[in-house]
Amino acid sequence: MIKSNMKHGYSIIEVLLAGVIFSLAASGVSAAIMFAQRSGQASAQQESAMRLAEEAVSALHNIRTRGFEHLVVGEDMGLIIEQEQWAINPNPGPEDDLHNGKLRRISIEEIDGIKIADISVTFPIGTELTGGQVTLQEMYADIGRESVIGVTSQSQNFHLSDEQIDIYSLNLEPGIPNVLGEAGSFTVSSEDAGGTWYTVNFSRSYGDPIVIGTANSEESSNPANIFEVRNITANSAEMRLCNSRITPGVCDPHGEDQIGGYVVVDLDRVTEVDGIDGGRINLSGGGNDGWTTATFGFSFSNTPLLFSTAQEVPGDFPLDTKVRNVTSSSTQLLLCHMTSNDACANSYPSTSVAWIAIDPSVLSLQEQFTSGIETANNSQWRTVSFSPEFTQLPVVIVENQTNNGSQNGEINSARNITNLGAEVRYCELDTGGSGGVGVCDNHVNENIAWLAIRSGLITFNITP
């Protein structure tokens, strides 16, 4: 047998070919890895941008709730935090509202009375968002958003309009379909002159607003405070607390900071809400001869709670209103200018007085509220409880439902308001009691209605 000594090796061509194949395979793996990395980075960038945009949505909602006028019309604005609250920065610098290299900007325009916001999040220059990018439209489809303006490799923009109200809980348009009004408070500074009026801006515009209010605190140096309001417009009103030293035409300075609580009700909307009615009536004079009947627009199933406030102060002050004979279909109101006696003065200029009547068992609001009636005598404070507990301090309004006895000078107040309860009372002003002029004195039993409601917009449930 002849054995061959020939040994076979790899030719140069085979080596080169193998190298090419290996390079192609390696490059394919590298490309896949890089593609996956870019896709992951793009997804992370998208998620981060979405979070920033969602935060801007929440911020705009909070700003609008605090005061519609704070939504300034302008371009390329940013967000800042002032006094632990969101605010719009109308002239941001290059580093303002910059988060991890992503620049957030807000533009608000007004079209036919509707404010519309565009929110953009710009990625750092050079960011690659091409490989495996999920489009913003698809992202929105996954979570129910629509109205996308556009997407580029450097920015993500989307449009907030009233079409997204249910999703964003945001509406930048003043005419939110189911707003009845709003509740709020203001602080009277002890450093201001007596009788200082405070301009209170509403959260939105109303077609025909009325304002009902009550002192929500009580200072030790004065027996009671009368809530007064004037110059009511669609967007604001002037309010103050006038102390009850019963000096005609004078509101003395307060010795301590005081809080006034108010409720705004749009009379254009009350007919759309079950369990509430409201209106205005012009009253003149005072004393026991000045009682005037106000008839409701419908008959309540139960006797409602009645609250009233004069809408102007055309003459001397302190000026208050009184209520009696509340039935399911009407009530009687009295204009009370408190002078140096135990009763209301017999003459006073014609004054617009607003009232609201509510049946708590029927009234259906989206905001938390609670109410009740207390019976008290001798100007005693009565403790009322809130159930369930409020998540923030509510606004409390108080009103006598009766006018028993021969004296009319009874001022309604609330104090020590917490999330769980408050104290309410009437103060019967006397001129010759043991404590002197302007002291809350003894008086027969009166029924006192109170309403506690969450501060902010008051929206009603729409029946399908």
C-alpha cells in the first residue's frame, strides 16, 4: 500500500472568505445590539417626555383652579414653583424648566374666548430617536389621548382641548359645562385700615353671579363680624368683614387677622341643578315693617336651608340681612342696617339682596359638602361635625332660619373650622348688656342653618 504524505491546509482564499463571513455576522450582531439600545433609549426618552408633559397638564389644571387669570396668553413659557404652588414663568431663561436635558415649554393662545395650551418637550440636540421609535400617536392611542399636533426627532408636541376633559381633568375654557359656582376665603389683615375692601378674583367667568358669605373666624376684641360684598362682576367682587361695634357708618380696625368665607353661585345655572334655587330681591327700609317675601322658582319637597347676603352697600354700614318663615315655596327677607339700638334701622336705600335655598337631600354636587340646622339661645356657640371628614379646610356659611323675639340684630358667624367640624352661632347685639355696647347678649332660641363645602369650583352632576 502506498501511503500519501500530503497534508491539506486552508488556502488564502478560504481564510479571506471566512473572515468576510465572520465580519458580516459580527456586524449583524452589533447592529442588532445597537438597534436594541437605540430603541430602549428612544422608549426611555419618550416615557420621560411623557411624564414631563403630564406634569405640565397637572400644573395648568392647578393654576386654572386657583385663578383663571393666571393662565397668561403667550408663547414659549415655562413652569416654576412659587410659594409651594405651580406658576407660569412668562420669560424663562435657557436653563429654566429644563429636566435631564429635556426642555419643556408652554404656549397658550385664546381663540373665540377659549384658552388652548400647547405643551412641547424638546430633546437634547443629537438625540437619536429613529430606530424602533413608537410614534406619539400610537402612544396616545394606547392610553386614550388624541389631538396630536406633530412629532419630530427633536420634539414632542400635543394639544390640550376640551375634547380631553374626561381624560386630563383639564379644561382651559371658561365655560366648563357643569360649573355652578365656587367657594373660597380671603384674609382681612389686622394691619389694614378698618373697612378695607379686598378684591377677590373668581376662578372663572360667570354669567350672572351672586355672592353669599360669612365670617369664618372670630377675634376676641370684637363680638362678631358682618360679611359684606359689593361691585360684583363676572370675574370678581370686593369683599370685607365689618366688625359689629355698631357705630353707624364705621368699620373699626381689626385687632387680629380675620377670615371671610364666600360661595359664588351662577344664577344662569341654578335651573339646571336639582335641589337648589337662587335669586335677587330689592329691599328698602328695615325694622319689622321691612319683611319682604321672596318666592322660589319651584316648590321643594322638603323645607330648604336659606342663606342670604346684600350684594351692595349703598348707605351706612354695618349692613346685614335677616331670614324668617322659610317654607318649601318661599321665605321672608329683611334688610338690617344695625345702628345704636337692638333693632334694624327703619330706613335704608334700596339694596339688592341675593339668596340661595338648598335641599341637601336632593342637591347633587361633585364636590364634598355637608349641612345642618342647630338650635341655640343667648348667642351661644354650637359645635357641628362634618361627616365624612374633609380633606382640606372647607368654607362655612351660616344663616338664622328664624327671627324670634323682639330684637333683630343677630349676626351669623363660624369659627374654629377644621376638617372635622366647626363652631357656629348667631350674635344678638345689645346696646346695654353687662358687657357694654356691641356685646353678644341673651336672646331666645333661634334655628341656625350651616353649610360646609370644599373650597374651589362647585360642579354639579349631569343627569344622563
